[in-house]
Amino acid sequence: MHEKILILDFGAQYTQLIARRVREARVYCEIHPHDVADDFVRGFGASGIAAGSSMCRPMSSAPAPPLLVITITATWRDGASPRNVR
């Protein structure tokens, strides 16, 4: 299996730079909008997820990632494998 990285675009100017650096490391990646459905994230089969966001917005108006991404991140921090999240 080849590595795949999903990059969620929150409107940051450096989203394309993130993708370029990932590709320079010879890893396949795709950029998608930050509001993709959980089913899309699950079906993409990414080895990892990167997000470029703009920190110049107030938190109350900042866009949020799909709930599945938040769940995967929280699970991963607790030591479980992100692959086991359903």
C-alpha cells in the first residue's frame, strides 16, 4: 500500500506549499475543502491528515474539520491506532 495524505484546505495561503512538500517526499496527497463529509475522509484511506488554516480569524467564526477528523485525532493522542476509528 502506498502512503496517501489528505490535506484539508481551510483557506490558508500555504496549503499548496504543504502539498508540494509532501509530494517532494514522494508521498501522494490530495487537497480537499475542510468541510468534506466523514464518509469521504473514511473512504480516502489516508495514512495521515494535514490541515492548513488561517489563524487570523476569531475562533467563533473559524471553520471546523469533519467530526471524524476530530475523533481520529483524539483517538490517536490517546494511543490508539487511527485505522481502528469507525
